[in-house]
Amino acid sequence: MERLLIKDALNETYRGQEITVCGWIRTKRGSKGFAFIVISDGSSQETLQLVIPEQAPANSELHRCNTGAAVKVKGVLRASPAKGQKYELEVSELSVFGESDPDRYPLQKKGHTLEFLREIGHLRSRTNTFGAVFRIRNILAHAVHQFFQERGFAWVHTPIITSSDCEGAGELFTVTSLDFRNLPRNKDASVDFSQDFFGKRAYLTVSGQLEAEFLAMSLGKVYTFGPTFRAENSNTTRHLSEFWMIEPEMAFADLGDDMSLAEDFLRFLCMKVLEKGEEELAFIEAHYKRISIDEIRRLGETEFFRIPYTEAIRELERAAVEFEFPVSWGSDLQSEHEKYLADVVVKGPVIVSDYPKELKAFYMRLNDDGRTVAAMDVLVPKVGEIIGGSQREERLSVLEERMLQLSIPVESLQWYLDIRRFGSAPHAGFGLGFERLVQYLTGMVNIRDVIPCPRAPGKIYY
């Protein structure tokens, strides 16, 4: 079907020319021998007004042009005399696809709450807000690949089904083909997963990091960008059960390299979304006022401040505010602490490094002091942590001892230890939750509003 996208049609090139466009009807009204229809095709924040003279052949289809209907129109693009729009289409041919029930269509010309739109997720992307959010998501996804590809990283596809719990949190979804009506049991009444499809218990992955590590040990620099899952019974505005993770891994790299990559990455994404999605960002800023284009630009242009965890704790202990969670060396930084560091102490993005080993995962490299690990978190204003990463422990004996201390079964991760046995090298990486990034750069309050089909406890409508 030959057609122009509305985003391409609305420019001087096509003025006075006959063009064909398709889209969904937003509004329809009549006035003084003309019908006026506004359509959107999702290609941009802009809509296109159709002008249909009463005597035009296209007028015969007007009775089917209900709000929400899909149409194809041909006509001449003219300069519009109406305020607020540059062009309009004088229609000569119009056809309506399929059916449209105006009495049941839920997106009428009025304001809708985000909570209501969440209940009709299959239609909410037709609204201005969610059209903008999902186009920004697309811009950022493309920019992720552009950043890494331009820097010599290989995109690798780590498994969705896995036998390991990367983070050790235990909040995993089990994947099984066993018959729940007749589960095989061990003598202690536990499920006998040796009779399952893979001969052992399998899960949906929470991270592709461990597999990315061995790929980095052969390809040098790799990144994953795919779905991950966590069976955490959390109904907050910042948690999803299914989400996308970006996880680069670099061989022959230390914590400093890791921090520099994370900073460059985040600044690159900010500048790309400004370059490609300023129209969408302006709409969201005007209607929700939670983050501004100027704030995004400052983040994209600002050098990130770096501070060790120990010094960050001192800053928090000197704070003239009373935190809900007490601050002391060895305690984890809560969201209120992270926001204070970014918003008040630094007044900009900050990278906190070298955390106590008890707070971090087993694979993070032990520092020479024996108390801290080469870990880092990137904190941004208003949100707190947005990226977490570390230099990985490349020393076999140190890693084995750490795993034993934390009661992590060494036998099940022999392949991971092999990376340290054969050609071990310093390496580092980080993780960025893609939805957290989109949520931050759009200012959307609920993370369920930045992914098309949100998955959360008790929520799996699609």
C-alpha cells in the first residue's frame, strides 16, 4: 500500500501535491458545508486535519468515519488557514477499513487518567502521551545499539532460560514441563527436577551477565540487550516482573574503565533522545512537568562527579536533614540517600564506588583493603541509582573463597570458574534497566507506563 507517513508529509516538499496517507481518526466535526477529520498514524506527535467538501465523492463515506476508525485518504496538501496547524489535506478520495463502534470506543475527546489507560493497554498507544513515550523508547533502543556498535562491541544473545541465579537473590521464575497434576517427588517430598525437560531445575534469567563474561573473554567487548525476569512480589512504581536489561562486558578493563563507559553511555543516550525526540519530550514536559528538556541536556553535557562510598557516607552523616533510614559505614544506600547525594551534595550526576563487600554480589573484585569491592553505582538527580556495575573478580582462588563464604555452590558454576582457569584477565561491566532509563527521561511516575505490556504481580492481561 503506497502511502506517506504523516511525519514525512507535513513539510514544504509536498505542499500543492496529491498524496495518500493512512491513519486512525481522532476527531470529526462538521461546519458550513465541510467535514473536518483529524487523523494520526503514530509516526510523530503531529496529526493531520482532513478537509472534505460536502459535494466531494469522499463525503459518501463520512457516516462510517467514527472516532477510532482506520482510514485511507487521497488529496492535495494545502497551507492551512487555521491557527495551530501548518498544513491540511483537501480530500478527494476516502476509504474506511473494517468496523468501528463509536459507542464502545473508550478513547473519546477528553482527558483520561494514566490509571484508566493502563486498563486498556491495547489502545493506550493511540493517545498523545503513550505515542510519545513509545517513540522515545524506540529512539533510545536504537541509540543503545548505535553507541556500542560504534565502539566495537558485539551484540550477543545470552539465554532467557538458565540454570543459574546470577544475583543470588532467589527471586526467579521456574521453567518446567512437568505435569502439575502428577509431580515427581524426592524422598523429602521436594519436586524431583531430574525428571524435568532439562534434567535439572531451570529458570527465566534475571541477568545475562555471567554468560556475557565468557563471551567477553573471547570477543573482547560485548553487550546484551534483552528481556530479563524477576519474581519479586513488589507492586511499586519502579518494579516490573519482566523488563529489558542492557549489560556490556569488557575484557582487559578495570573499574575506572567501567565508570567511564557508563558515563559516556548515559550522556550519549541523553543527547540522542534530544536530537531525535525533542517533539515528544516537549509534549511530555508541557503536560506532566516532571523532567525538562533542559535537565536532560545538562545531564548529557555534564561530567559525572565520582566519590568513594566511604566519603559518600561521611557526606550523608554531615547532612542537615534527618533520613528515614539511618546512615553508617556498612549500611546500604537507600533511595533517599542516593537522591540527596545527587540533588544536594553534587547537584548533578554522581558515581559512587568501592562499596563494602557485604553489600555486593560474589563476582565483584575484592579491593586490596579486604573490606570493599570494585563496584560502582551511577546516581542521577530525582531518581538515584540508574546504573550498577563492577570490575569482576578475575582471581580464581579469591572468587572460590568468596563463593564458599556466601554458600554459593561451586559445583554448579564450574564453567564460570573456568573463565578464571583458562586465560583469566581483568574485566568489567554494568547493567542498566531499560525501563528505568525510559521512565527517567520521560518523567513518567509509574514504570508500567513505559513498556507496552507490563508484567507485575497479579497483572498478565495480555
